[in-house]
Amino acid sequence: MIIATYNIWNDERTLSGRLAALCEEIGSVYADVIAFTYSLDVIPTM
């Protein structure tokens, strides 16, 4: 069984480019299971 996991960061500035790269990667990997994690790191502002 092949499992592929991907981390998706919450920075909206580069989201479209990352999603395009992610779609390309998923198309080239023949995984039985694909899992995503979405990081919601928040940096407090002073």
C-alpha cells in the first residue's frame, strides 16, 4: 500500500501556485491513500 501525505500551509499569497504543484504531484503519484494536513499557524501581532 502506498500512502502519500501533504502539508498545506495557510499563506494565501502563494496558495494558487502551491495548489497547482500539488495537483501535478498527485497526478504523478500512484498512491492508494492520499492525506492532507492544513497548518493554521498564527503569528500574533503586537
